[in-house]
Amino acid sequence: MSAARDLVDEMARARARAPVPNPLLDLAREGRVTTAHLLRLTRVERMYHDAELAAYGTLLARFPRPDAAALFIDVAGVVQEARLRLDSVIRGLGGDPDEESGAFSLPGFGVAEHGFCGYVSWLALNGSQAAAALALYSGEDGVYYGGSAALVEQLRKRDAAVPGEFLDYYAGTPSERQNDHALRVAQQGLDRGDSPAAALEAARLCDDYMALLWQAAAGAPR
């Protein structure tokens, strides 16, 4: 699967050359992260989960081949499990996830909060199999896992008063098994003629839109 692996390696080089902004991490480094910031982070991510679950169902319908279908089902299961864990995190931060259940939007949510939801929906409807699978590849240097790990490191370094559930959740690491599966499905798409350039662009855009999570949580201007 050298072609798919080459695309992943190119993504890693691009992240190293031009890291995406993370204003929430900047606040953490300055010791200015509040519970309100963290609660907003969890609420936005919870909305992402709703959009992702719908997107994976669409991808499953579009690409029902056994290996691709298994990937989308597997990732949906991971997101559903994360969704339940995130509810506990929200409660630990003093929020009430039941008030947000099924709600696509919350007061004060704008472009930064909704951007990733729109992107995964577009990708599910229009992206190739290779593009969708490559976008699902989540390395430790990725926008989500890398940003989460750095945030937890800063909060722990400053002994911030943060619930253990939050630290445990955001200290999670990507699944090597799932990444191998995503690479295999991406390669299958490339072997059937999917554009590698389009797949790479899809993954790059996924990074850009995922970075809006940190902007939204920090309350940066939209």
C-alpha cells in the first residue's frame, strides 16, 4: 500500500511545515484556560459526533464493499463509544448533555463550531473511497490527537483544576489497527482509480476544518 502510505507521509510533512493554529493551546500555555473553555470544547465535539455518525452511514451506503464497509462501521462504533464517554466529561465539567441531545446547534455557535460538521457531510456525499479513508487516518501528530495531547500536557503541568474524566478522555491515542484499516481501504480506492491528489486534498481539508475545534473552544473571532 505504498501509494496510500506516501500520502500519509506527505500529510505528516505538511503538518510539520505549517502547523495549524491552536488558540486553546495558546491559552493553556498562558494559564488562561477556564472551565467554560473546556465545556465549550466538549459541547462542540459532541456536535461533531452527531455529524460524523450520519456521515459514516452515508459512506457505508456509497461504498458497501466488505473492507470499506467494515471500516465505516468500525469508526462509527468508536465515535458512538466516545460520545457516551464525552457525556460523562460534560457532566464532570458541570454541564448537562441531556439538554444538548439531538441538538445540531447551541446558542452562540457559528462558522467555527459548524465548519467540521459541514465538511464531513460534504465528504460523505462527494468524496471518493480513498479520500474518505485517508481523512479517517488519525496519527499522533494529527490536529485532533496532537492538539489534545498537548492540551492535556499543559493542563497537567499547571496543575489545573480539571476533572480526571476530561484528562483521561483527551489523553487518548489513535488506534493503530484502525489506521492500518484506513490505509488498506484508501489503497483499494486508489487501485480502482481514485485520484491521489483529491485524496490528499481531502485529508488536508479535514485538518483545516478539525482545527476549528480549537478555535471554537477558545472563543476566537469567527
